[in-house]
Amino acid sequence: MVMGNSPSQGRWKEPAVYRILDANLDRAREGLRIIEEWCRFGLNSTPLAAECKQMRQELGSWHAPEIRAARDTPGDPGTQLSHPKEEQRSSVPELLQANLCRVQEALRVLEEYGKLYSTEMAAAAKQMRYQVYTLESKLIVDGRQQLLWRSHLYLVTSPHDHLLATVEAALQGGLTLVQYREKNTDDTIRLDYAQKLCQLCHQYGALFIMNDRADLALAVDADGVHLGQQDIPIAVARQILGSQRIIGRSTTNSEEMQRAIAEGADYIGAGPVYETPTKPGKAAAGFDYIRYVAERVKIPWFAIGGIDMNNINDVLQAGAERVAVVRAIMAAEQPTLVTQNFLAQLTKYGASQ
């Protein structure tokens, strides 16, 4: 990149300005590198990682020797400043948000002080700031959708004496999608567990979905809600949760499936594949419905109902690529190992297709 005003032509040679530019060029590049690592290793997104790398390289081209020469780290009073909120992060989204804000603030500083050094730098910093705003929308808003598409195993919880420990064990096994389902408890207890599970899922970079209750999903900042056929319409859930969160719908037949997609569901559950005590009195939809969904549905969908390691191959051969499980993990003696086995089988089958 060619600078608009070289230092010899610059209108301002105050050393403090060079120090400000130096600090904020470093700050912006560091923040982008943190974001880039998640795009690369967390989302496996080559386009997003490449976009971050391109911006880092452009910032590096602005970092001229005379700007670097003005650095005075020992004499910088800011190195001793900190804030308690900077000392820990409770989740990957929080970490990303903090660093996106860091990059945006640094670019704003470069835009303003760059006007004293290079008008081209100032203009480029302004355009890059808008680019980072767009990146933020992809990561914080669309990031949920990206993770939904990447999730092939979905844990739906059931009442358990060690609910949090069991879910965490599954998360340690690589699980990235959890639904909290509890039909028979008070809202105060349900809210407390939802808050803890949401925080736990976000700590592991996983999505947290609330069963049935859009109001509680909003209250705990869940990533979305899962609705049964007797729950509120998807349009009402959208009014409560907004466009940024995920809404799923259970379906047992072609009519329910088509209606859920037409109403804007982000994903659907298809089943029950087998009869299950989770859905007492509900007949199994069987493999015919799974095959029907596999041929027609383009959004993410999860086969559900009585699936375990003994029958998962049959479900996959019927056309499923994603499965939701309850007892197979919640009742397991080693939830981490069972989760790993499920994921290995899903990955192996997907690679063979």
C-alpha cells in the first residue's frame, strides 16, 4: 500500500502522534489475530480467517519505521492500567465481542490521528472499521448459524441428579449443541438451571437452546428456542427473540415439516425414529419419514427418538447426517466417551459419502 502523505510531506511530526499510531496499529493487529484464530480453528472458516489475515497485513503495511521508532514502552503509563473485566472471559462470544470492539476502537483512533500523518491511512482505517462491523455481524449473529450447520450431534437433556456435570462431560467430548428440556419443574428452578447451562455451553463455545420457552431463552441470553407442535408459532417466537437467534421445530410428518420450513424454522427435528419414553404415547415416525426429509430438506435437520450407538448406523443409512440424543448421553456412565464415539461415527459416515 502506498501512503498518501509520506513523513517528509506530513503536516504533523509530533512524537506523541507517532506513539498513538504505533500503539493502535499494534492493538488492531493483535485483536484481529485473536479473532482470526477462532475463525480458523473454531469455525473452520477459510474465508473469514483469510479476511482477518488480509486486514492484519494491510495494517502491517501502514506500520512504517518512523512510527515504530517512536515507541516508548517503559515510559507508557498505560501499560499499568487494567480493568477487572479484562482479566477473564466467560465465553467465546464474549471474547470475540471484546476483541471486535478493541479493533473498532483502534481503527477509529487510526482514522482520526491518521489525518495528521497520512490522509490515505485515515481513509483506509475508516473503510476497514466498516469492514470489521460487517465481520462482527457474521461472527456474533451469523456465527450461531455457522455453528448450527457444523453441529451434527445434538444433546437434549432430561432430568438428572448431576445435570450440569453430565452436560459438561459431553461438552468436553466435543459437543457443540445443547437443548435444556425440563417439563415438570417450577420456572424459578428452570431459570436457574438454564442460566448455568447457558454459561457452561458458551464457556465451551457451544450453542445453548431452550426448550419450549422463548421468554426464558431471552431471559438467559440463550442462542435460541426449540418449539414443539403445541408451542407458540415461530412468528411469535421471532417477535420475542428477534432475527439473530435460532428457532427449531419438532416434526413428525411431511405436513409438519413443510409448515415449519415455510414459517422460517432454522432447523427441524425429525422423528421419533424409534419409540421412546421421552415421547410417551407417540408412535415412531420410522425410516420412511427420515428418507422423506433427507430428500427434501435443505436446512439443518436432526433425526431424533431412541437413537443410540447400537442403531445410529441404521439411522445414517436412511439418510440422516445429524442426530439428536437424550438417554444415550444423559444416562451414560461416561458421557465424554459416548459423545466422542457419536461424533467419530458421524464424522466417519459423513466422510464416506
